[in-house]
Amino acid sequence: MRYVQKNPTLDQLVLLASEGFCKPVTEALVQDVSKHLEDSDFCLCVEDQGNLVACMLCTVPLPDVLYIGGTLVLPAYQGMGIKAQGTRYILNDRPDLKWFAGRTQSSIVW
């Protein structure tokens, strides 16, 4: 798998969210994903053989804080530690970031 900072299209993220959350594509889903993307400073995408399989939407709200505002992972790739590896990737790439926080919709995390 390859981790890369790049901006996916809204369509790519909507499909990822639809599959990741097992929800149909609706206007509400498009608006939710659009808002998360708009609120992000950058995205960390995870690709497998050139295909987008996960994305972390990130902001830096304070000079040394990474905030992960949303993570989308295809079902076949869930449980593989992609978010943990992605967080390490970002913190290694950005040594100025000392802390991180996140938001989740996962009932497992709640």
C-alpha cells in the first residue's frame, strides 16, 4: 500500500464513504463528505495498486496539533491498521506536529 498526500475528488470520497459506511449515495452523504473535505487542510490517501482504498481528512488547528476530522476505509481494508499507520506517516513527515486528535462515527470506538 502507498500513503500519499493528495486531494481526491469529491466523487472519489463520496464513493469511498458510501462503501465504507455501507450507505447509499444520497444528497445528505454528498453534503457531509463535501463539508468534511472543505474543512480539511490536507488529505492523506492510501492506494493499493493505484486504487484509492482509504483517506484521512486532516487539519492543523494549532501550530503543533494534527486533527483527523474523518477517515474513510473500504470494508476489505478495515481492521488492517491503516489509520494508525497513516497517523504515524503524517507525524513522521511533519515533525512540527506533536499532538493529534480525531473524530469518529464508529460505534466500536464509542
